[in-house]
Amino acid sequence: MPAPDSMNVETLQDLPEAIRSAFSEPEMAEWLRARERLRGAGYGRTVPRAYERCSLVLAPRLGAVATVELAKLISHVAIRVSPRAAERVCTSAEFVAQRYEALAFSAWLALMKRVATQAPESVYPFLDNMERLVGRLSAKGLEDWVATGLRLAGRDADKRTSYFSLQTAEAQRALEQESGEQSFYDYERRLRAYLTAISGATPPLRVAPTAGGEKAVRRVSFAGNVILVPPSLPGYRGEMEPLFRAALAHIGAHIRFTPKPFEVGQLKPLQMAVVSLIEDARVEQLAAQEMPGLRRLWLRFHVAQPGGLPTAPSLFARLARALIDPDFEDPDGWVQKGRRMFMGLRDHWHDPAISREIGNLLGNDLGQLRVQFNAKDYVVQPAYRDDNLGLWALDEPPPEEAQTLEVQVDTVQLRRSEPTPGAGNQSQQQETTENDRVEKVAPVTEEAEEGRAVASYPEYDYEIGRERANWTVVKEYPAAPGNRRFWQDLQDTQGALLSRITGLVRSAQIGRARREKRQAEGEVLDLDACIEAATALRAGEFPDHRLYERQAPPTRDLAVSLLLDISQSTSDLVPGTQHRILDMERDATAVLAHAMNEIGDPFAINAFCSAGREDVRVVAVKRFSDSMDADTGSALSGLKPGYSTRLGAALRHAGRDLAQVPRHRRLLLLITDGEPSDIDSPDPEYLVRDAQRAVRSLSAMGIDTFCVGLGPRNKEQEAAIFGRNGFIQIDALSTLPDKLLSLYLRLTR
């Protein structure tokens, strides 16, 4: 092949027609140079050949620019991952080009480069699922889905691989959110409350792990009292929340009226399916007798019609409707027999044995009729009914020929045991980007109690320009026991300071100035009173002499939430002393709390740290409703440092409680010694921007946020989060109590 710069007629004639017709002569030269670079780069023969083949698709549809840019991506992937991955990029680019226009395709190229750079181990699973992803997502949606995965996994390569393989609930949830489809996650909170209301209990409700292909979980399932819900239920197009309600109500009926699983014994898959169908109808009839509205809820999903080929799935769906819908008529003899037998045993519906009795007989009838039944492909209808795995005593996974209702070996095992957190065979790659910017953390080894999840909050991602709903989980941890004589000891050591501070705070004018109208004396006339007096005089009546108004001293109308950073860095010693930073925070907080308690201002004290987005740890030292007693002192003195500083979630949580306090002025006062950071967030800008968003959200709720920064600070960063007048830096930590007092007085005037 001659060099591209010496391209001649013979060279052009050797090129495919799709290339010649799509490119101008300068573009042709550029494409030839890109191809020659791939040929000479040592990637093997298959990579440039794959590029040439892909160019035949891209060139006429997207033009020269996108086709040449693809060659650059191929080189990047070949270097960062492998030539084989680069070849697969070409294959993926062909169907991406069919889905996206030129601008969107360019965004896809940039996205692939980002994945290859930040998550090279995930390129293969990402490409494996590319057709599915681009089939459901726009280019912007795909970009946001990738950004979510990278945020979610942080430095954990195994988590990234699982996400891009679509093997995690988070990946499926993000896919459904970005595609705009309804899923269980959209209604999860309401559905959990509904299940509790229907069943009178709160059985564990978990989202089913997702997988592609035949192993995808297609129906709600249960084992014992544990309910497993897939994010979506295939085969149904319509409003999803009523469908999930119907599914949970159906499971609740099983939990209540199916006392124990059936033994498989010598039953064949066909018989097991029919027995399960009868049992479904039995428990629904019993539940509907107590709650008639459930029949209406379930009946709307029974849409089977008589007629058609007598296949097993069709007959099952028709019998299911016949057993719940008294107005449904089906001429098929098998369906009619099933209804007669079931209704004939109405007085025995409380006995689960009738399901096995009727199911055995009907299953034998289908066997004699030679009705074909493929257990591997069978999916229970209607869509709200469970997969019936919980109805059978499956101690061991059944053999393949006995699989019913999607009985997959790994699915059965999953329902019998919980997955081991963090399990995976792929080694985690070393990450060096921004490692030195992330706070060193250590666990609080003395703490044995488990945290209790109390709230979930959104988190803002500046890369996608929006908040991810329910992204962080706040867990409340019990306070470690400390010194129950804390307040007495504080009074003994700081008595003079406490008296001075209390006097100063009492003299501060906090709240709204009041205008007192209709006064006998005052600085200005009360216009309304004057008009009424003039009217009275004209009417010949004696006017009211209270014609003045005056300014009254303001009432105290302030609530304060103190938020203390207790991350690992607060265990450092204050220079020149033997005191930890946390000790200085605690003492300053105690002094201010003592003063506010003396004058009756409502206040709360919370301490926080974090161990990832799903474990933002909060210790409620004092709630607004608590008195400042020995328990409060013990909790404050027992605080221990550990973990990281996920600031945005902590601010939102403290602000939520503060917003409920009926006061004119509400102040959230943060005391921290570090920048926002966490173990699962290698991007230092991410949590800073989220904290900024949290502060603005609180401001919109009428809450003022102020930061007291301890030690050397990044003032530009603090200003970005809290505003130029929203923070103060204290270098000499020994002055913290006095500085905190003066700050409080200035903020509350």
C-alpha cells in the first residue's frame, strides 16, 4: 500500500465503495493515515481489519470525523486494556452507530476512553452489555449510568466489574432510572409500608440481584419470611405500583395461609406447576374473605381469554382466572373441571392439602392429553404472582429435568443463604489518582453496636449536574458511655467562664423586634388607632386614648443545631498540648451548650463521621426534646474519633431535624477540622460540590449554616461551600471556647 500522502488512482480503486463515496480526498487521506497507524502499532492483524470492517458502517452514516476518532479510541483501548478489547470496541461501535447520531457517537467515544482509563478491568463487561445499554439509554443517559458506577465503586475494581456486568441491584436500578422506566425502586418506601399494613408484620424485603439472559429473576419470590423482589416484572406494560402492591399482597397471603412448604416427592414438573397454581388461588380466596378489596386488586391483572392453542401456559392462565373471577366462562373441559373441583371444596379451603389433591388430578389429566410443558421456559401468569419456589421444600437444587418455574441452581442457593459481602475473584488494581488527598481513616474498634439506618438522602454529582436520589444512608449509632459527672466537672474547672458566657448570651438580642400597638405612650402614632379615634369623634363618641405604638424588646426566637466532626483526624493532638482536637471541640461545645440551656434556647448536638455512602454515622448526643442531663454529658464525653467526613449527608440530616423546630431563626453550626472526603470517593471535588449543594438546600429551607474550621484551611474551598461570610478559621484551638461564643453572639443578633 503506498503512503497516504502519495495516494493515487490505484489506491482509491482498492478501497471499498462505502469509503470512497463517504469521504472527500482530504478525509480519505486522514482515514488512511489512521489505518496505517493501527497496522504499524503492533496490535496484530485482527485490530486493523476490524477497524476497516467497522469503517464500512460508520463512514456512510457518521462521516469521516467520527470514523477517524474511532481509530484513536482503538489505540487507547489496545494500550490500556488489550488488543482483543480494542477489536471488540469495533464490534460495539457498529451497533452504537446504528443507534446514535454523530454527536452522540462522539460522546460515546469519549465515554469509552474514560472507562478504559479509570476502569480498565471493566471494559470487557461494559462491551458485553453495550447493545443492551444503548438500546435503552440515550448518550446522556449512558454517560450518567457510567458516572454512577464509577462513583459507586470508587477504588474497588471488583465492584466496578460487577456494576458494568449488570450483576448488582445498583446497576439495574441506575439503568432503569436513566431509561425513565418505572421500577420497584420508585415506590420502595410506600410498598414497604403497604406490606406492613396488609400483613400486620414487616417481613424482610430485599431487591433481587439482577443478571442477564435466562438467569434473570422474573417474578417475586419468597423463602420462609424473606421476600425477594426484582426491580421490574417482565411481561407487563402499565402502571407498576399497583402490580407490585398485588405481588406483595399475594406473598402476604402465602406467608399467612401456607403454613409449611410442600414435599416434592414423586411429583413431575407439570404437577408441581398445577399444585402451585391451586395453592395460589386458595390463599387468595382466604385473604379476600378478610379483605375484599384484594380481589379487585388481583382481578385486574387476570386478562387470559378462552380459546387459542391448548398449551400449558395458556391453560394455566385461563384456570387461574376461572378460580378468582366468577364471571369468567371458558369452554375448555380441563378448565371447567378445575373450577368445579376447587369450588366444590370451598368448605376445606383452610386445608393446604386440597391444593395437592386437586393439582395431582389436573396434572395427570394434562399428561394424558399430551399437553406440552417446558419447565425451563415457564413463567407464572399473571405477573403479580410469585415464582412459587417458596411453596416447595427444596433442600437441594432440583435436577435440570425437574426445574419448574425458573428453578435455577444459583437462584435457589441465593434464597437459602446471604451473599458474602465483598466476595469476588478479581484482584483489585492499584489506584494512585488523588490517593494523597483522601483522609486516612481507622475504625472505632471500641464500638461493638450496630448502627440503625434512620434516613437516606440524595447526593449531588457535579459531573451529571443533578442529585442521585437516596444515594447516602445515615445510620444512627448509640453513644459510647463516658463521664456521667461531665457537667459537674465542667462547672468545677470552668465556672468563671460559664458565668461570664451565660451573662453575655442573656444580653444578646435574639429574635424579631415586636411592635406593640394601641399604647398610651410611645414614640410614634398608631395610624389605625388614630383613624378609629377620628371616626369615633365624628360619631359623637368618646375615642380610645391609646393612640401610640412602640418597639418592644425582641423575644428569643432561635433554635441551634451543633454538628461536630469526629472523623479520624480529630484524634490528632493540638500543637503544644496533650489534648486532642476532639477534646477541644467537645469542651467548646459544652460551654456553649451550657449557656444556651441556661437561657432556654432549644438546641441539639450531633456528631458524625462516615465509612462510605451507605454508612454515614451519626451519634445523637442531644436531641431537641432531650434535657441536658447526665446522659447528655456522658454521650458528649464518650465521643470517639474514626472514619471519614461525608459532610453533605450529615448536613442534610441535621438540617432535617432542625427544620421541624418552630422558630423564626434556625442556625446549623458545624465544627470541623477537615475537608469533605470518604473512602469510596477518590475525586476530591465531588464531596465538596455536594456539601455546597447541601448548604444551598438548607438555605432554601430557611436554615443558616455556618462553619467553624479548625487549623489550617483551604479558604477558597470553604468559601465555595459556605459562602464568603459563612465560615471562620480558628488556628489557635485553645481560644475555641471564646471564639465560638463571640461567633454565636454575632450570628444571633
